Amino acid sequence: MAGLNLIYVPWWTVLVALATGALIVVPLGWLYAISNFQLPIGTFNELLYGTMVQNMSTHRNPVGAGIYGAIAGDGLRYQLQDQKIAHYMHVPQRAAFFSQVFGIVLGVPVNYAAMRWVVDAKRDYLTGAVEDAAHIWTGQALTSSLTTGVQYVLVGPTRLFQQEQFRPLPYAFLVGAACPAVIYLLHRLFPRAKFHLWNTTIFFSGASIFYGNVSTGYFSRLIGGFVVMYWAYRYRYQLWAKYNFILAAAFDAGFNLNMLLIFLIFGSAKVIGMPNWWGNDAGNVEKCYALD
């Protein structure tokens, strides 16, 4: 039990997290299997954790919310993702599992080293001493995670939702529960209108994500989705069925390799600056006008 205190969560919440993860793994796996969409549930898990500990005098550390979310959902979600890839590639499940274990063992020191490099080399940007107009080194993702932990653990859901600006948010649970029933009724009433193709879970999850840079956000998704999932599926089905998954995996691998090469070639040794052109700002060439 003392060991659990080191990860900022009560021992009994770990049992709740494991039970929650086991309960939702089937519907999440079903959704992922039919749509290739992973539903992010971290915020809900952190809200649930905050509800459980808000009346306690101990375990009110914001880090606990993130740890609970990792136990309740993230671990199972990433395991499902890799198992699905292994299924498509005809890799035995046991080999895929041990590959995940090896990746974690290798990834922990590498990620920690990368984190230490960012903290040491970009500290002035992280602390705000130097303005980062492009918002690359401001730690926005970590700041968002910390904010979520603070509002759900330190403030607590009850006090949070009593504030006027957050008071309507709990009603979103009712909206989310009612919308699938509405879509089902519309499909029964108008079977030819194809309401059965509308998945409210995916719609609301996608609508909750906002990209500041339009060129790499919704517009790119619309173009890619139309070409691959409409035009190629309808007019080049044999080609789509044979190469769609492999092409998606190739794009992911190419993107990550590209990011690694950019860091190694342009950032790790001699720093090569980005040229100024009409699409960026002369005062900060890494700044895109879409972020203004």
C-alpha cells in the first residue's frame, strides 16, 4: 500500500481503475474495429478520479489524475492498437505483447533523455522568460494535462461545476446518452436517409479537438478522407482494399522518420534556421500566419 502512495493514488482507486478499464475495453475495441477510431477517455477517467477523492484530505495531488487515467484507459487502448496491427500483419499475439514490453523498456530511458534535453535547452521558453511566438516549446500539452488535474483533483468536480461558466457541462452526459437513440429513431423512420452511417461518438469526439493551424487540421483531414474513403473506395475499390492499410502505415512511418531526420540534421548539431518567405513572419520565421 505504501508503494501506491508514491504514485499519488489511493490503493482502492487502482482496483476501480482496473475494473473500469476491463468494462470499457469491449465497447472501445468494437468501435476501433469497425471504424479505426480510438475514443480518448482520459478526461472522463480523471473526472471520475476527482469525484472519488474530492472529499479526502489526502491524495489531492494533480499527478494522481493522470496516473489513474493511464491505468484505467491508456494502457488498454495502446495495447489494442498494437494488437490490431499485429492481427493485420499476421504476427502472433504473444510476439506482439513482448514487443510492447521491449518497446516500453527501451522507450522509458529514451523519452526521459529527450525530456531532460528539452527542459535544459529550452527552459527559458518553458518558463516564459523568452517569448515563443510559434508556441513550439511552451509545453502546451503538459500544461493542459496539469490544468485538468488541478481542476478535477485540487478544485474538485463539485466546486468546479458550481461555477457559472462550467455549470452547463454536466448536461453534456445527457446529450451524449440521448443522441444515439435519436439517430436510431431517425434511421427507423427514414431508412433510406442513411442515418445509420452517422456515429455520434466519433462526431462529438472529433468536434472536441480544435487545431490552431488550419492547414494541418480539419482541411487536411477532409481532403484525405474524401480521396481515400470516398473516391478510392467507390471508384478504385480493388486498389483500396489491397493497399489502404499499408499506405496508412507507410504515411505514419514516413512522418515519424521525417521528424527524426529533421531533428538530427537541422537541430541536434549545427542549427540551420528556417528561411523567411511569404507564408511566415519575418520576426519569427517559425510562426505561421494561421496562428494569429
